Amino acid sequence: MNGPGIQLTLAPELRLFAPPSRRAKRVPTATDGASSLGHVVESAGVPLTEVGRLLVDGREVPVSYVPSAGQSVEVFGVERPQHVPGAPPLRFLLDVHLGTLARRLRLLGVDAAYENEDIGDPALATRSAAEQRVLLSRDRGLLRRRELFAGAYVYSDNPDEQLRDVLGRFAPALAPWTRCTACNGPLRNADKESVGDRLESGTHRSYDVFAQCTACERVYWRGAHHARLERIVSEAVEEFGGVATP
């Protein structure tokens, strides 16, 4: 772009998307005089999934607005909690690199679809649109695909921080211990007799309380890892609400 120049200011949390040379508070930015503000912002490296209000000379405008020479543009991040139009109930789709986050969301009862294999960006975007799921990813290119229903960049590579980020941004309803962490299906209470043939003898002898997935039939009990899972649940519920008792 080498047309009319504008002054572009990115919110501090959005500057990580821009090249280091363009992370100053106000950056002179050339436009072509015809492209939308949304296109200008994306050209600066920022996925539109991360953009909230846009102000031009202090006046709020849509992403379709075409900026003129000399205008000052301020780009804000999304407001939290973020409302996703047309998404009741709120559902997610995670790319292949976010398996731990998917399992933790499911542990909290959040509908989180996940592909164990890389099915490719076009297929992920198509599924997001078909099932009206918010796509969670650390792939900026994937989040720029136009066919997405909705999307969000996951800012950290640490699973604990990822979970707090998603829960704080979207405020999904939490219902811990109600989803299968393996396949995302709903769980039901199960008695020992009905699942006995799926248990090792030691498990059958040591535990009496079970749940079973209604989709993949996987059986759950309060085994060796339960204390760690309880910590994840209790911390999330304490901060973001819900009922912690399994």
C-alpha cells in the first residue's frame, strides 16, 4: 500500500501481532485509498477475531469503513466477557495443537470439539461454520479465514494460562464432571455391575462410584489422577463460577 497515510494505534494487547518495527503507540500507515479498515488492520498483522472497537478521529466505525488521508485510527481489543452473536449455547472447536486445553474444557463441562489429527485449515473453518463453533487456535492464518463462524487467538502456550484466557474471555457456563474428556460426549452415572466387564480387577475391587460416556462408553472413576483434576476444577470454579462437586 502506498496511498493516503493514516496514523494507526493498536491496543497494547494487540501489538504482539505486529512486526517489532510497528509496535509503537502511533504508527504511520500507508493505505491504498480503497481498502476497508478491516483490511488495513489485518495487513498490520492483527486477526479481526481479536479486534473490538475501531475509532477514527474518536468516532466509532465498522470494519468496512474506508479510512482517508490523515485520519487517526485506534484499534481496541475485544471486550471481555465477549458476546458471540448467534451462538446459544456457546460451543468451541480447537485445532490439533490444543489437545490439553480441549480436555480441560471438557472436564469443566464445556462443549469443546477437537480433532486428534490435522485435518487442515479449510476443513476446520468449514466445521466451525457448519456447527457454529468458536474456533480456538494459535494459528493467525487460520483465524483469518472468512468462512469461520467465529474465532479466537489463544495467547499462551501454557495450558493453565490458556484455560484462564478462554474462560475469562467467553465466560462459558461450567458444569464440571459432565463431559467425556476423550470424546466430548455427555456422562451418566453408572453402577459397578453395568461397567464391571470394562474394569481391571484392582479397579473393580477398589472403587464403587463410576460414570460412563453415553457416546464412546468410556468409564470414569476417582482414580490416581483425581486430585490433580479436582485442583483444576476447583480453581476454575472459584474464579469463574459453577458447581465443583462431581
